[in-house]
Amino acid sequence: MILNPIAGKGYGAQVEPVLRDLLKEQRLKFDLEKTEYPGHATSMAERAARDGYDLIVAAGGDGTTNEVVNGLVGLSNNGRYFSLGLLPIGPGSDFAHNVGIPADLPGACRRLVTGEPHPVDLCMVTVDESASVYFANVVNIGFGGIVVQETIKREEEASGLALYLPAVFKAIFRSKPPRVTIEAGEQHLDLSALMICIANGAREGGRFLSAPEAKPDDGAFDMCVVQETNFLNMLTLVPQFRSGKHTEHKLVTMGRANHISVSSKDGLIAHMDGEVLCMQARKLDFDILHHELIVRC
């Protein structure tokens, strides 16, 4: 079990004794280690897999899950992939929600025992045709990337909607939509895009259903593109993302594909599962690796 002690503004550290008791109640034999710096969970997950652990649990938010996933990529145990367990401790924990993990800690701990190994899709993004990294849930380009920047600045002061909503409104004022070219299956788009969401799961940002029809095991990305618009339209659109009703809006284009390319001469800012992916990328290529990740859910 890989626990992020600073997840949820330090909730990870506070809940550790309770977590240990809950795991013992489930009669689980486990080893628990705590992350100490960004990227630590990746090396810990890789080491745990090589040491022979069958179930490797990410106890934290989406950022912790992302690091653990990147540590498990390409590793197998006698031809089968390792199972990923999830304990949602961070403020968003959207991937855990999208695969059906209970939000409460006792329920999530029980699911480590009662859950079945379920194959889901692993997502790969290549930045500027060079470095490739993996993600489980969402990459959000433009508006979403700016929101994450703002939440990182304020995460010591607030949490939940008190953290996300002010960040959304700041992003509205900061957004300068880039001109982008998007290739997604048979779709070709050339426009100024306020936001481009490449989603494996339906929910991101703790409450926003950017791709309400997305399923993490169907072999395809769901794409949501919002074209440049004025301030008032942006204000009316934001609440619709919380309910998933934005998909029929005239400013929104939805799509599905297993390979998507987004390029721009203006530079792309993006987040990946709640962590900054890039600040000035010129091209992002997305590929689905169908059923390459096994989640105990």
C-alpha cells in the first residue's frame, strides 16, 4: 500500500491509524509505505511489483494513482498484469469514482477484499513527439490546465468546491484560447479552443462530468471540445459541466476515438489527472491501450 500523507491537505497522514485498523479488520496482510516527494509513488510501485506483490494500492488522490500507474506500466507477473487497488483519500479521486470504488474509506477497504480484478484501458500521451507518459482518467488542455494551476496555488487554503470554483472563475479571466488542429478518428477540427478534454472516465475536477458517456474499459477516448466564446457564455457553461448537460450546447463538440492528436503553434497548457502535464507543448498525441490496466473494483 502506497500512502500519500499529504493527500487531502494532510488527511492522508491523519487517517493512517484508522486505515491500518480497517485493513486489519478485513484480515489483509499488507505492507504500507508513505511517499516522501513527487514521483516517489512511481518508483515504489515498480519496486513492489518486482518484489512480487500481487495487489498494489494507491492510497491518495488522482495524482497518487497516476504515479502508481506509471510505475506498473509494462510490468507483468508470469504473463498477467498486477492489480491496482484504490483508496480515495485525495480531494478529487475521480478515477476511483469512475471505476465504482466507494467514496468512504471503510467501503473502499472492503472492496480490496470483495472486489474483482477488472481490466480497464490505459492511456498514453506523447508530448511533442518525444516523451510519453501514461494516465488513467483525463487530460484537459487549455481551460482545465489553467484551473489546475490555480488550485495548486490555493490547495493549502481550501478544499472541495471552495478550492475548485474560485479556480474556475480565475481561469475564465486568464484563458486565451489557442488555435488548434484536432484529429480524432474521422473528425477534423480547426478552431480556437477554450478547452479540450481527452477522457477515459466521465468525471474530473471532483464534480465535473466533462465526458458523461465515457467508460474506462470501452477501448476509446471520449473527447469534449469547447470553442472560444465570450465571458457570459462561459459563465453559463460551467454549471452545465457539473450535470453533464453541456454536451448538446452549440459551443461544444463531442467525439470518440482510440487515437487523438492535438496540435497548436500557440502552445498548449494541460493537466493530466490533476497534475501539470505541460505548459507550452506544440503537439499532444493520445493512444488507448485497451484493457492494459487491471483494477480491483
